[in-house]
Amino acid sequence: MDPVESAIEEAVRRGDFDDLPASHDPDWWVKQRIANGEIDPRVLLPVVVLLRKEYERRDEDHPPLTIPDSNCVERW
């Protein structure tokens, strides 16, 4: 057996890897970066959710257009 593999197997038997964050949650590193503010959690949302949220904010982000009076239009 390869000496590296033997060392890894021995470490596993001793439990050296039992308390690593990735052993319980494969997404630990992403969650840690979100918690530290390094990643904006909104970028992880599916595109359809982002579009739905943008659609819901459409009135806040883009107020309705006002139609100018007819005198203003005729001058142009």
C-alpha cells in the first residue's frame, strides 16, 4: 500500500478528520464566506427568483412615466 494512503487511513482511524467542517456540511465554505460578507447571498439565487424579485420592485425602481401636456409636445 502507498505510504500516503496508509497515513490517511491511519488518520481516519484516529479520528483526525472527524471535526472538519466539510465532514458534516459540504457547503460550509460558502456559508462561512456569506457570514463574513465576502459573498452576497443574492448571487446564489436562481435567475428566475432574481427576475421575480426585480419584477416585484418595478414600481419602486421605475416610477410611472408622466405624459407631458399637449403644448409641450407640439413645441418639439
